[in-house]
Amino acid sequence: MTLELDVRNVGGIDELTISFSDGVTLVTGPNASNKTSLLNAFAFALGRDDVPLRSGATTAEVTLSTDERSVTRTAERAGTGLSVSGEPWLADADADADALAPFAALLEFNELRAAVRNGGSFADALKAPMDVEALEAERSAKVAEKQSLQQDLDELADAPDALAAVEADITEKRTEIEELEADLEALREERSASVESDDELAELRAEHADLVSERDEQRRRVESTESAIERLEDRRNELVDRVADAEADVDEYDVDALKAEKERLERRVAEREERVDILQSVLTANREMLNGGFAGALGQTSSIDGDEFVCWTCGRPAEADAFEETLSDLESLVEADRSTVEEHRPAVEEVAAKLDAATDAEARVRELSGELRDVEGTLAERQESLSTQRERLRELDSRIEEVSEEIAEREREYVDEADDLTTELEETRASVQSARDELARLHERRDELESRVAELEETEARVADLGEEIAALTDRIENTERELRESFNGAMSDLVDALGFERIQRVWLDGEFDLVVAREVEGTVQHESVSHLAESERELIGLVLGLAGCVTYDVPSRVPALALDSVGAFDTERARRLIEYFAEATDYVLVATHPERAADLGFPIQELDTWASVDL
């Protein structure tokens, strides 16, 4: 398999195309020959979202190719940051590509190596591809959902018993209606046999029964509407207060002033950055001409007193030291402007945060005001409906009183008749109607309870599913962390044995992801901090920490090569063993090192300064 890397405008590289043979390749060259830039380009192609753009360039591009696959990524300046496009090599990985890339490109300033070297915390970077925070957040969300659903279950717990009670009431009410209808029929027959029928009185009594039933129902509607209005008024008052609070939050900000301040600060930063780019370009061009092996635009001449140059801007002769002093001044100006840019960035971020807060506050005002209008509209409709309902109730009361008087008048005409029988018949008729109304309400209540029972069953099933999902997430977090520790501890044990560090007995990760070192001191084994180790030992542990993550996350199966640099902290034999250990994990290993060291290591060499496409 052929491995090829095309690089444009990364670090100090203008354009470069290079192919690598399988196995170990030592990328060599003198200082400032862009070895690190080449490996940074490789890391960017894999998935790292940060890449150094060449001074003066606005766009960098890297293509990583094998016989089977090719990816191209582009980084473009966007304000104070970078806009990255193109699918990285690790795009199909389970974890985030930016989190996995450091385990394939173990460079000097890799987070893991730097943390071990400087005694800092590395646990977050080591566990980043696991995305433990996301897993924990997902687990917390599911726990919260389960707790909320458990509260719903508590509220729905009585639904089955209530449904059974309503079913019993329906059965009982149907029996009651059947009995009342039988009694009513018997009373009618008895009345027909004893009293001559009076159709007008019967109609009045039927109307009276209907009116009483309608009046009772109307009273229930009025009470229900009054309760709804009370809830709406409470909600309206709450929204009025919340709108006032939100408007007060909006009043705390002067949006126009914030926008003007943000534009001013961004303009200031842009001006400084443009100046930095210009000065850096001038500095780079002069440094390259001064250090080059040709006269170029400087007009180099040799004399007894030393080399002299002719300034390409004024044409006057000057010694090399004068150019060095000028370049030093330019470097100071670049650093000063960069510091000014960094000093302004927090202010820009602070103003941007205030603008976001003002925008959020205005959005809350609009949202709450809209909800308030909806509530007020609904409240007005309910109040109008209540007025209509009360008017209808007054009409029913008035009509019932009129019908009652008419019935009384008609009944006085039958004082010699069986008043008791007639009264009983009408009361039974009213009871039948009342029982039918109650049965209808029981049916509505049953439908409501059946819905609650169905909701209860769905909620119980969801709670059970959440319990399983929470347990699975817990196992996943614990298992992944344990596997990561075991992988590191195994790799470190192998390397400590292979590299032969006399005093170090063992290095491992404990349960809290802290590094523990067991070393021999005056014949006894003691546990010490990594910070007490020699520089070469810390460098080793930093590299192995990254390699352990590389093995745990199965990075070699996802990338075509591994890359590392800064192996100068090891003696030649240990450096060779370390590189061989990395070579066992993948088909390609790219190692950046100095030329004088490369010959001793005994691996194939690529001389970086022989590539004419590199802008030195």
C-alpha cells in the first residue's frame, strides 16, 4: 500500500507532495526545515481541527491518500479563528475525529505528552474519545426522566382501582335505571286506571323535569367555567410579572452601544492581525534571504572585515549584524501586536456574550408577551361564555318557576284525585332522567380513566426501558474506563521491560486515572509522583500514555499511519526500541528527528530539505 501526503500552506510549507514506504520512516532535516509542519498536516488530515496556516496565506489544504482511500481537508481564516471543511480520515469513527487524532499523531505538544511532561492533568484528554461527559449527561437525563415518570406513576397509580369502581357504578346505575323505568311504567298504568289523563299537565311536568335536568347541568357548566377563569387569571398575573422581569432584563443592556463596541473591538483586532501578517511576511522573507546560501536581493559581498550586504530597500551597504538587529526589532513588533490581539479577544468575547444575553432577553419578552396575549384572549372568551351561561341559568330558573306555578295551578284542579300517585310518578320520571344523566357522566369518567390506565401502562413500560438503558450506560462507562486503564498498564509494563529503566519498577493508572510510579530508591520500592522522574522517563510515559489510548480506541485499524517526534530525550538504543514498539501497532510510522540522530537509529530516512517543493 502506498501512503501519500499533499500539503499546501501549512506552517512553513508552501507546497509539498511526498510518498512514504511501509514500515518506519525517519523524517529528517535541520532546524526550521518544517518537519513538525509536515506531521501537523498529517494530524489535520486525520481529524484534528487545528492547523497552523502559513504566514500570509488565507487557506491551507492537506490531502492524505492510500491505494484504497483519499481525503482532503481545508482550513480557511475566518475572523479570529479557522473555518474547516472536508471529511477527515477519522470521520467514520465512533468517537469525535478531533478527539482521536492526538492518539495517532503523538507530537511534542500533544496534550497527553505535554500534560505528563509538565505534571498537568491528562485524564480528560485521555478519555475524550470515550465522550464520558456525553455518556454521563445522557445517563443523568435518563435518570431525571425516570424520576419524572415515577412521579407520573404515583399520580396514575389509583387509575385501575378508580376504573374498576366506575365500571361497578355503571353496572349499578344501569340496574337502577331498569328498576326506575319499570316503576314508572307501573305508575303510569295505575294512574291511567284511576285518573283520567290530562295531557297538558303531563306536558308541563315533562317540561319541568327537562328544565330541572338542564338547570343542574347548566350550574355545573357555570362552576367549571368559573374555575377555568380563575386559573386563567392566575396564569395571566404570572405572565404579567414574568414579562415585566424579562423587560427589566432587556433594559439592562444598550444593544446599539454593545454592537458598536463589538465592531470597534473586532476592527481593532483585525487591524492588528493584518499588521502581524504583513510584518511576519517581511520578517520571514528577510530571514530567508539573510540565511540563504546566495546573494539574492541583499547583494552579499565578502571582505576581510566580514560579509556585507546591500539593503534591497535603500541600496546602502550594511553588515549582517545590522540586519540581525533590524530583524530582532521586527520580531519584537510582531510579538507586541500579537499580545495586543490576545488582550482584546476577551473583551470581544465579553461584549458578544452580553449581546447574546440581550438577544435572549428580547426573545423571552416576545415569547412571554405572545403567551400573555393568548391567555388574555382565552380569558376574554371564557368570560363572555360565562356571561352567556349565567344568563341561560337565570332563564331556566325563571322558566322552572313559571312551570312550577302552572303545574301547581293545574294540580289544584285535581285535589279530589290521587295527588300522591301523580307526585310519585313525576318524581320517578325525574329520577329516571337524573339516573340517565349520571350514567352519561359515568361513561365519560370511564373513558377518561381508560386513557389514564393506558398511560399508566405506557409509563411503566418506559420506566422499565429507562432502567435498562441507565444500567447499560453505567456498565459502558465503567467498562470503557477499565479497559483504558488495563490497556495503558499493559503497554507501560511491556515498555518498562523492553527499554530497561533500571530504577523504575512499574508505572500504572489507578482507579482515579492518576499515574503511579513504583521505583527503586536505595534498595526499596517506593511510590512517587511522575514529576520526580527524569525528563526522558517522563517523555517515555507521555508517549506510552498516547500509545495506550491508541490501542484502546483501536486507532491503528482506523488510520494508515502513526506519527511521533521529539524522541531526543532517549538514548539511541531506547529510542530504537520505542520506535520498533510503535511499528508493531501499524503498517506506517513517521518519526521526525535530527539528521545526526537518524543515522544511528538505522531506519529508512527521508531528508526534508531535499524536497524542492518545500518553502524554506
